[in-house]
Amino acid sequence: MNFQRLLWALVILLAGGLAGSFYMNWKTLGQLRTVKAFVEQAVFADAVAACEKVQSTTPFKWNGGKQIAVIGLNSVRLNKDTTIASYTLVADSVFCDYDPVKKKADVGSNFLERE
């Protein structure tokens, strides 16, 4: 009888722990989405200005473009110590990757031309 009570107590504690961890994960993901949206909004104007100033064979025209899209904030982890962030915009099939840390933009007409 004591073994059954102990087993039920462990099952209830396990269920409570799982519910608590799922709740904390849900709250954390909501906060991360909010932070990402804030960062993307703060970087957007700089990214558009830098992308339009870049000299390339395929000009990037955000203002006046027919098909424009924001791909958003991406990151590439080169090794355990280095993470490179980029903000990607597309205007009329011309991609522009903006580095918010270096404040530098790179323009390419397709994925293979992008670094």
C-alpha cells in the first residue's frame, strides 16, 4: 500500500514537473519572439539604406520595387565562439544581406552569388 502511494506521488510530481517545464518553455519562446521582432524593427531602416547604397551589377531598389519581401534576421554559427548575424531583404529577386554588427550590406541576384 505504501509502495502504491509512493508511486502515485512520483507520477504526480513527474506530471507537475513536465507541465511546469512546458509552461516555462512557452513563456520563454514568447519573449524571444518579442525580442526578435524588436531587433528586426530596429535594424530594418538601416538595412534598407545600406542595401540601396551598395554598388553592384544588380541594383537593389526597395523603394519602388514590385515584389519586395523581408526574410528577416538569420544567424550562422561558424564555430562555438563565432556567430554571424545577417538581415536579409529581397526586392525584385535581388537578395541583400545586411550585417547589423559591421553595418555592411552585400547584394546578389541569386542564392549562389551570396556568401
